[in-house]
Amino acid sequence: MNRILILTFFIACGLLGKAQLLDVESPPYSRFLGELAGSNAEISGTILAAGLPADSIWVSVFKESSPNTLQFVKATQTNSTSGNYRIGDLDEGTYYLFAEPMTYSLRKLYAPTYYGDSAVWSLSKACYIQGTVSNKNINLTPIVTSTGNEAVNGSIMFGGDVPGYNEGDPVINASLFIYNIKNELIALTNSNGQGLYSFSNLPDKEIKIILNSPGKKSSGLIINPSKLDNELIFWVTGTRSYGIADPLDVNEEIQVQNTKIFPIPAKNSLNINNEDDYQFVSIYAVSGSLLVSGNLDDGYNQIDISSLDNGTYVLQLIGDQTTFNQTIIVE
């Protein structure tokens, strides 16, 4: 037993030394969670950066262990010359693949990316693995350079329906992404130990901020940083994540692109003049509970909110290409 322990110690030290020489970190998930045993299925492919094989990439495999919850299974590193990876000894089933740059130089240029070539889990694709599955390639999401003088900051908190957390508890090390109007990723950051985040050097233009919550649906918040007077709060509930602007930023009417929402504050009904092909409307409690939902027609719509008590709620409009979230006041 002592020989085994000593051998394990020297192997671990050797791997750590190799990681330091490569200027990389340990696998982002396996160092905390260990690996699940599997059978004889395997998956392989190539990780690409700007169309070329990428070196020093961690490729992790996850499965949905329960609704809205992902569990780490295994991880490996890409081949140093070909960008190829292979993960074997898996059970037959449906998995999610995740590629994360290991070196600081790559992290400045590319974001961690799921299979389906999306940095956001809810836009990724799942893989069904039976036997040997190959050519599951991932193109890393590039970070496009963007400059400006605007800033956005705020906090990320848990809703009241997440097991093990109280409503308002901070979400630590959560990933936030900012996209421009061309749907290009221009900035990303993570929340700190208090659940706080900040962005700087943003353009004075409309942007979309998405909180990435693996296993949960993520709704983007469309804002113009120059018109934002207060912090942005993001919530993670049992099934989804979303951002809301402070209701103090809203007065009488909300306008997103060409669609108008009024009156604000609202009483018994809310009017939506739908000019942007939104198809569905939902109203949530701030904690994440769905209270009102329905279809939207083009043009004028009147939504009955007489069942809602006085307070602050989250309005969500959903279309084929975009989702809009905003707090509203009912009185």
C-alpha cells in the first residue's frame, strides 16, 4: 500500500510539473469531481481555432444527471499537433462536450465552447454515443475586439427554488458573455466570491448579455450601456437563468428595437405593440415562477395582468432569433 501511495504521489507531481511548463491549468472539472466509470463506448474529434487544429485544449464530457443539472464524466487534452481528442470507456447515452483553452494566450482570443459551436450551453448540441462515435468537432468561439467607454456591473444571485441555496445567495464563478448586434462575442467575465461582476470598455451601442448556466435555459438581456443608470441583476433558478434591469430605469414606456410596451407602471393590463416578430410573452416573479404566458400576434396585443399583486415582475418576449427580458412594475 505504501508503495502505491508513493507512486501515485510522484505521478501527480510529474503531471503538475508538466502543466506548469505548458503554462496551463488542471482540468477545470475533474480536479474537483473525479471521473465516472463507463463501459466501451467512445467519442473523438478535433478542436479547431480559426479553422486550424488547436493545441492545449481541455475537452470535457458531461451528462444530464437530473433535469437541469449536468454532471462531469471525463476530460482529456487535445493532441499537441493534430488538435484531436479521444475519450473512451463511456456508457451508451447522451452527452454534452465542452472545449476550454488551457493557455492564457488562447483564452484571450477564444471562449470556452460547447459542441454545436456555442459558448452558451442552452444553444449547444447534445451527442448520442453508441459504440465508436467520431468527427465530433468543436470550433472555438472567437472573441472579437471591441472598444468603448461604457461599463456594466452588477450581481448574480440564486432564486428560491434551487436546492441547497437561499434566495439571494451569490452565484460564484458564473460565466457572463456580451454579444454585439452582429451576434459576435466581444467580452466575457466570471462573478467573484460575492457574486459580483463588472465589464468595462464597452461600446455605446445595443448589446446582449447572457448568463451561461450549464443545464439551464439562458435568456439574453438586450441593453445599451450608456442608457443604464443602475446595476444589472442576474438570477439563476432551478430551470433557467436571466437578467433584469432595475425598474427605476423604466419610466412610462419600454421600447426594444421597434416594439413598445406600455404603460409602465401597469395596472390591470399591459399593452405590447409587437413590431419585431416576437411570438410568445411570459411574466415571471423575480424568483423565477411563471405567472402569465401566452402567444403574441404581430401589432397590438393586450395582456391581462389583473391576477398579479402589486410589485415587480420579469417580462420576457421570445422570438425566433432573440429573447428580451425587462422588469416591470404592477400597481
